[in-house]
Amino acid sequence: KYTNRLIKQISKSIFEGDISIKPYYHVKNKKTPCEYCTYHSICQFQAGKCGNQYHYISNLEKQVLLDQIREEK
């Protein structure tokens, strides 16, 4: 249910014209999907330039994350 709600929110934002690029950045292992993406020449994402920012993902324990999701309901 939570994932479906997020997908709907993201879809609504896109349909409203928000096409900002905001890939995740995993804080613990310092990885991003940009390392594996073959569309970098199209996307042109560069952190800090033109307002580009990562969506930072912290290293939360599974139970803490589930508790946060329950609180958002």
C-alpha cells in the first residue's frame, strides 16, 4: 500500500510538470544509480549544478523504517 501511494504521488508530480532529476545516494556505501546508468549523456545530472541534488538514503534498520512508514499512514 505504501509503495502504491508513493508511485501515485510521484506520477502526479510528473504529470504536473516536475521532471527534476534526483537519483538516490546511499550514505553507507556511497553509491548512486548514476554509476551504472547508460543515459548520463542525456540526463546530464551533476550534483550541485543547476539545483541538482541527490535523494540521500540513510542506513536505517528495517524495523525503524517500517515504523516510519506506519507513522505516515
